[in-house]
Amino acid sequence: MAAKVDKEKCTGCGSCADVCPVEAITVDDVASVDPEECTECGACVDECPEEAISLDD
């Protein structure tokens, strides 16, 4: 499963998109992850200062 963004917690800072190695994350008001592109590497999870991103099991 692709990374999921909790849109209530996300502040749209863009740090997750900056570290995504496959550019699967776009940020408008909040981040969104393209599930077709996400490789589940976890870089965005570790980077998010708001703990708004998780990997589904």
C-alpha cells in the first residue's frame, strides 16, 4: 500500500515531497501521494514534522 496522508494533520510544508525519491508526492494546500508511483520507502514518513504520513499495512 502507498503512503497515506492525514489531511487533518498535514500543514502543506512540502518537506515530504522534497525527500521523495520517485516524486510521488504533490503539495497544494496539503500533500497527496500518487499510489501508482509510491514505492513505500518511508522517506516521507520519517521527514514529516507533523507525523501526518503513514504506511498502510
